[in-house]
Amino acid sequence: MNAKQIGIGVVLADFLALNAYVVYQYGYVGFLELVTANAATAAALVDLVIALSLVTIWMVRDARERGVSSIPYVILTVVLGSVGPLLYLFRRAGSEKVVRARVVTAAARG
């Protein structure tokens, strides 16, 4: 495990803990009611959807380039928000050395 994975893992674990607390405290339906309670929270929700859509597009393209299936991460993104991209980044950070080694080998072959 490298430093990037540790950092992403800490953020992922903390975010999962926060989500678990919110669902425990308010329930999934209660969370949706609160996030659409007024114009300010609805604007934050729309902003989150736009940002996660852009991240999902990047994630699908990056996974395709790396020969990895993005489907589980996209599903997690739809259901749990940022958990999907964070998990994808965690996995990607662990495989960066492998990809770099392939690129160096391919470049050496000419």
C-alpha cells in the first residue's frame, strides 16, 4: 500500500462512517427529504449530481483505458455518491506502478 492509497483510504473510511451515521440518524428516506427541503439544499444536491456526473464520465474513460470494468464503481456512485469514485481511486492508486511498468516496457520495445 502506497501513500496515495493510505490518504484515499482514510478519506473513504471517514466518508463511509459519516454516511453510516447519517443513515442511522435520519434513514435513507429522511436524508432525501432533508436534502430537498429547500432551495439551498436542492441547489447543493444539483451541484453534487453535476460534479459526480463529470467524475463518472472521467472514471468510465479512465477505466476503459486501463482495461478495468467501471460498472461496479458507477453503480456505487449512483447509490452511495462519492464512495464509488473514492473506491475507484483507491484501486487505481494501487495499480499505478503496474501501468507505469507496462508503459516503460512498451516504450523500450519501440
